[in-house]
Amino acid sequence: MNKGDLVDVVASAADITKSQAADAVNAVFDNIQKTLKKGDKAAFVGFGTFSTSRRAARDGRNPRTGETIKIAAKTLVKFKAGKGLTDSVN
């Protein structure tokens, strides 16, 4: 399923237009993104939790030349599936 498929399903399930469904889906995604950018968690009971973690800068190695390189620090996005989602898949 991609974003377009999700918009179609939301429009059908809520009996709204595809434009309204696209606005709703975009609003959900945008607000999850804003929450994670602030460093907070986005938790949805039964579905899962989106969170972030910080990866420190470190030294790496270029496999082609063997030269040591610097790898910059970055923030990672993590998702932990909730019990309801896990149970529904299994």
C-alpha cells in the first residue's frame, strides 16, 4: 500500500472526497513528523510508537581505499509495533 492507496481507502471508509481524504492523511503525516522533530514520541495504542534516537558522530572506513573517514552525527527515526498490530499480522 502506498499513500495514494491509503487516501482511496480513507475516502471510501469515511465517505468523503479523495481531496478531503488526502488533506486528512497529509495532516496526520505532517503532525507525526513535527512531533518527532521536536524530539517527542508519537504513540498510537494498538498500532505502534514512532520515536527518535541520536547517533553520535564516529569514524568509519572507506572499503575501497581503507582510508578513515568521519561519519556525521544524525537523528534516526524508529518504529516499534504495538501488540494489536503484531497480533493482527500473526
